[in-house]
Amino acid sequence: MTTKINFNGEILDHLSISVFDHGFLFGDSVYEVVSTFKNQPCFLNKHLDRLYASAKAISLKVPRDKEWFQRELKNTLSAAGNDESYIRIIVTRGVGEVNIDPSSCEQPNIILMVMDVTEYPKSCYEKGIQVALVSIKRNPRDSLNPNIKTGNYLNNVLAKMEANKLGAQDAIMVNPWGYLTEGTTSNLFFVREGHIFTPSLECGILSGITREMVIQLAKENGFHIEEGKWPGEELFKAEEIFLTGTLKKVMPVSHLDGRLVGAGKPGPITQKLRRLYDDLISEKA
Ligand SMILES: Cc1ncc(COP(=O)(O)O)c(C=O)c1O
């Protein structure tokens, strides 16, 4: 039950960060959330690739290489000594003047948070969760591209608040043109007539690592899976809906806007993919 914070290579119990860091002032940062299996990071290489890609997309030069992250994370995980950990890797623009121009920020800060993990309750996987199709739109790709994982999540925070008000556990957003995108911290899949569908990257989504794995597993196991563009209303015709994400893994959805999805319990394809994904995690570790 220990939290350890690695700040630019120094392992600490607590961290206070400067209010002049542009990560704090403007959400000018990138991040990754990584899960563990037997306290070893899952898919770390893929998360680091995405971290570098996100940083590049906002012209933020990460001052350390992959080996540095791997080594520091290993040390921080062993200093925390948890059974399983929640890992958050953050790279901020660093300290600068209090104006939006990042050119005064000389040195990015790297923070590795290692904490005890709070898993989703078993009941969520057994019963499914409730989601709402909210009015807040996912950012278009030519604004802050949803495929860049930045520390600026306010759009998703607003969507989550709207879902909470509607009595749902998560929100599904459409893009400004009304096409399905994703959840606030997860990717979206749905099933119709035995086929699996998921919004394509063109709709404006994060290219989720769990999404990528689930697509691969679905293909390897003979499912018909299609990435594409579907209007929000299509989701009401789904027989099954599930969300994917590092922490959620494969999470069944039982209700959409208070209406039952299929039989209102996890469907067979969702359950099958959930099992395949869990097996993959334990095999890879
Ligand atoms: C907006 C968004 N979409 C999708 C995901 C799922 O990505 P991953 O499977 O890599 O965790 C996340 C994860 O945090 C997210 O924030």
C-alpha cells in the first residue's frame, strides 16, 4: 500500500511541484497509465512509444531514453513493493514564465507515480456498467487531436460529469459530426449480428493499446471486426457494447442512456474477448 514518486530520477514519498510548471498551468504535458501483472509493467514498450509520439506531436522533447524509463520504473516499483501497481508516467513542459508561450520552459520534468492499484469491482465485469451518450463532443482531430495523450483532459472531465448527472458510470462521446468516438478514458466497441465494430482513428480517438490488442485477438479468433464511422444512434441497435482500456481491460456495458443493451448483461462475444485479453496479459508477463 505504498506510493512512491520518481521525480527526474529521485525516488520520493511525496512530491510538491512548482506552480510555474506549464503542466500545471496549462495542462501542457503528456502522460501514460500503465498496469502491472505480478507487479511487472504490461506493454511498457508500447506505452513508451505512445508517450514519445504524444510528446513529439506537441513539440516536447523528452530528455531521457526508453532505457532510462525502464530502469527508473523498475527501481520505483521495487521501492514501493506493492503486489500490483498503478503506474502513471508524466512528462511536463517544465517551469517557465506565467504565459502560454512554452519557449521560456527550459527543462521538462519527468514524474513516475507508482501507487497501489484500485481495481474495478468484480460486479462491474459480472453485470456490466451503465454509460450515457453525452452532449459534450470529442475534440476534432484538427483541434487537440484525441490521439495525443496530453494532460489536458478537461473535455473528458466535462463528459464524465455529464454522465454522472445522468446516473451513468461513464460517457460515450460523438465527434462534432455526430459520429461515435470513445469513452472518457476508454475505447468503444459494439456487436451486431455477431460482428464487432469499433470507431476508426479518423473519428478522433486515442489509439488505445488495449483496443489494438483486442482487435488483434478478435481477428486471430475468427471474429469479423470492422473499424469505421457510425452515427451515435447506431449504438442503440447494438446487441453488446464494451469498453477497453489499460485499467478497465474489457469492460461490458449493460445500459445505454438507461436502456438495456441486448439482454442487459455481458454478452458472449464480450465475455470471450475479456477472457482472451486476461489470458494474453498473464501469458505476456
Ligand atoms: C481518451 C482515452 N481513450 C482510450 C483510452 C484507452 O487506452 P489504453 O487502452 O491504451 O489504456 C484511454 C486511456 O487512458 C483514454 O484516455
